[in-house]
Amino acid sequence: MLPVGESGRLNFWFTPQDLGPRWEAWQHTVQSYGNFNLNVRYRDLGNRGDYVSAFTIDRKENHVNAWRVRQIRLLTAEEAQAEDAA
């Protein structure tokens, strides 16, 4: 649990084997657009509700393999599903 006002760090590692046939689509999106969205689904420590932290990540200008989080949104699982359906 991360208290309000504190900061944290998330690291994500995945390989072509992890993404399978989606790997090429992933590479194309990142190389062509320079940004991507990452949704992290979780339950709070009190086991109350499903939540999704939606990260918008983009490439830092004039840097190689340097990324920044541009936006983080906290959604309920239902809100995330509604966005996916739209």
C-alpha cells in the first residue's frame, strides 16, 4: 500500500515469449507512435473492489529507450471495462 502523497516505482519486464503473437504489434505501436497505455489491475489491501491504474507512457524526446509516465488515472474495474468497450 502506498500512502497518499508518497511516490513509488513500478518496473515491467516482458519478452517476446511473454507476449507471444502480440510482440510484433507491441513493437510496431511503440516504434510508430512513441507512446502506449498500460493498465494495472489490482485489489486494495482490504480486499475491497477491483481497481485499475491506467498509465499513459511516452518516449522522452531526444533520448534513446527513455520513457516517462505522462498520466496516471485510477479507475474501478467497471470503468476500465466500459472504456475498453467504447
